[in-house]
Amino acid sequence: MNRMIFVAGVLTLIPLISPAHEGAMGIVKDRMDAMTEAGRAMKDAGERIRSGRSLAEVKDDARTIAAVASRIASLFPPGSDQRPTEARPEIWTRWDDFTARAQALERESAGFVTDAGAGDRDAIAGRFRTVGRACADCHDQYRIKK
């Protein structure tokens, strides 16, 4: 039950279709699209883990998340704070902390790919929760709340 509550909580942090994306251009649009892609993969993985079906497909979801995670720092170059970004200015004033969080997500999502490939549901679910916490921790610090 706690697993389901945590997964539901993580998914509420990730908007799948956001009117905030309207008018986004350039790198801001690129990062919004990348985060949406990762959010969809988290949602799909969570559903697969909860149901216990299609666990083999979780590896594809994990790969998507890992691919986005590996690009996070590059999606936030200086000067990319124009509207309609949901990024807080602290990203650029606390860059070392932000990139450390991005690197932690990258490590955990790479582990998620490995665990998903092994097919052990408990290991997959555990890593999924860890990846979700890494996303949520960064969003809590660096994303404007709606």
C-alpha cells in the first residue's frame, strides 16, 4: 500500500500535458518536452510495476528516463530562464547543487535500467522509488510550484 501511495505521489509531480508549455521555444521547449517524456515513462513504469504485468517493458521506460537524466544539466544553460519556464532562478545560483542532483538522478536511472533488465519485481520497484525520490527532491528545490 505504501508503494502505491508513493508512486501516486510521484506521478502528481509530473504533469503529462501542461498548458505552461504553450509558447515555449528553443531550449526551454526542449527541456519541457524532455521532462514530459521522462514523466510519461515514470507513469508507464509505475503502472507496469503496480500491475506486475509487462515488467519486461519497464526496461524501455527506464532507458527513456536515463536518456533524459543524462541530458539534464545541458537542458539548463545560463540564460534559459525565460517564460514559460517552470525552472526557479536558484538553478543557476546554486548550480553545483543542481548538477549534483542531476548526476544522482543519472546514476539512479542507470541502475533502474540494470534492475529492470534483471526482471526482479522487488528490485525494480525499489529502484523506481529511488528514481522517483530523486526527481521529487530536485523538483522541490528547483521547480516553480503550480
